[in-house]
Amino acid sequence: MAKLYFYYSAMNAGKTTTLLQSAHNYRERGMRVAILTPRLDHRAGSGTVASRIGLRADGIAFEHDQDLEALIRADIAAHGALHCVLVDEAQFMTRSQVWQLSEIVDQLRIPVLCYGLRTDFRGELFEGSQYLLAWADELTEIKTICHSGKKATMTVRVDEAGRAVHDGPQVEIGGNESYISVSRAEYKKVMRGEGTIEPLQRSLALSD
């Protein structure tokens, strides 16, 4: 039975790598997949999904207000049956788009696998993540580690001096070296101004 899946984590946990591996597994079995990616995330080029370790694949870039159910129906009409839909950076979707994905599952009987962040640098849910957490059939955490050795569940944005940033836009494409995955305890400390965090990911060109 087709389901709506949400795989979530903090930054740099390998979400995009996992998505690309899933796409490869379907294709290896002769099944056709569609990879959707928000057009606002153009770090690797519009419509290209790329991981930090160098894996990449062509996807379908979608707009913030685009009907994803209609997009998939049009893709099927043009190219034939689909066996899976995968969504990168799913946190950037709107409430309506998450509902449209549920329609792809329930009406078209196609599994939909979404990968994204759960919360932003302020510890608040992204809109897409909020409704995926509410409506997905299955939720899976992709784990990563804080510099303290604990499991990282939060993402903090830091300035050039490693101090926590408290304000600013929720979405900042291309500034990934400023985001650090940390445990909740470390998040509280740096947000209180108790020390700084070196941006350890500065040398990585791409992020999940």
C-alpha cells in the first residue's frame, strides 16, 4: 500500500544522499521515479539535486505555489507510470503542497518519500515539516551527531565569530557554513551566549 513518508533531521545528516540512494534502488529494479525539488534551492542548479558527498541527479523544480498533484499527473501523462515520488528539501513546501502529496498517495496509489529539516535556527517548525509531521503515514529520523557527542536535534545559525544569530529570515539559501547541527542542550547554551561554535562545515560546498 502506498504511503506518505517523512524523513527528517538536523542539518548535514545525509538526507539528500539517502534520497538519491532510494531513487537509485527504484531505478535499478526498472521502476520510474520523479524527484521534486523546490526551485528556490538552486545551489546545484535549478532542478538538480546534489549531496555533499558528490552524488547528484536531475529533478523537477517546483514553485512555491505550484500544484504538485497536477505536476505529477502531467508527468505520468507525458512519460508513463510512476512508481515513486521523492521530495528534497521538503521543509520548504506549503501546507497545500503537503496535502497534494497526500492525494498522490491516496488517489494515485504512488508512494511519496519526503526528506527535510524539522525545525529552523529558531527552533520553530518549517511549514512543510509541520504538516508532514501531522499527516505523514510514517516518520523516520535521520540521525547526526553534535560536536559534544550527543545526538544533534537542533540547528543553530552562527555569525563569523561563532555567536548564535537570533533574528533574520527563516530561509537563507547558500549560507550553509553558518548552520551547525547541535544537541538541544548545546543549542540552549549558545543561544544564551555561553560560548561560541566554530562553523565546522565551512569547507563543504553543498548541504543537505
